[in-house]
Amino acid sequence: MSSWAENFTMASNWQIKHELAYWKARAKALEYENGLLHDIIRKNHLGNQREQDTDNEDSEEQNEADDQNEEFDENAHCVEEDEEFTVSEEFIEFIKANAKFKEDARRERELLRQKENTDDITDEPQQTSVLSEDHYKELYGDKWERICALEMSLTADFMDKKDEYKPAYWPNIPFNFS
């Protein structure tokens, strides 16, 4: 294996390993923060419910609040005993948005593939910017005919290689080794 390939393999392995460690640490930090927020909400919610009990015992709002409080207590009890993972509404919205984004990206990729396939089938000549003789004379002087012929040769060679190998586009996302 060439030294470039070895270096690239080592760099990509290093990036994957450290990226995984970063996201694991991030998940642990968010898990801890989520636990703290749940405790604060639980304390504030239960404290507010007790104040309402002393003020409005017979109101319909109190009955609804009691129902919500019982549901909240049951959920909190399940979390404490079973240590189950509770999902917030924001997380559910995030998952929905993420799934929608992935679906849209998949559709765009399919449309791009279909467009590329139809472009290959039609074999329409691609329009290139053809410069006039006057422009070539101004750019290159007396040797403009030779330079124009060389440019056309390079362009034709490039198009032949492109048709022969059908290269995929390189992603324009830069590597991030930090």
C-alpha cells in the first residue's frame, strides 16, 4: 500500500474514533442535563400543584390538574423505578424533522440520478463557450490558431475520458480532522 493510502487510512480511522468519542461524551452530558431539567420540572410542577390545591379545591381546572399530576407522578415513578428513557416533545419534533430532511434528500438524489440518466440517453452536445477569432487573436497574438487547436484537443480528450470512465463527483464537503 502506498504511503498516501496508509496516511489517509490512519487519518480517517483517527477521525472516526475521536468523532465517536466526542458524540458519546456529548450524549452523556446531555443525559445528565436532561436529568437535571426533569428534576427541576418535577419540583416546580409539584410545588405549583400543591399551591393550587389550597386555593382552588372545587374548580374544574383543579380536577384536570390533578389528572395531569397523577399522570406525571406515574411517569416519574416509572422513571425512578425502571430507569426508563423518557422522550420529550422537542426530541420527537427533532426526529420528525430529521426524517423529513432525510426523505427530501433521498428524493433529490433520485431526481439527480434520473436527470443524469436522461442526460446520458439524449446525448445532446453540451454547449461550451466558443470564443470568436477576434478574442483569440487578442488573447494569444500571432499563435492563436495553434493555441486554439491545443485547447480543442484537450477538451476533446477530456470529454473522451469522461465518457469512458463516467467518474462520480467528488463530494464538496471538506475533511474535518479537528
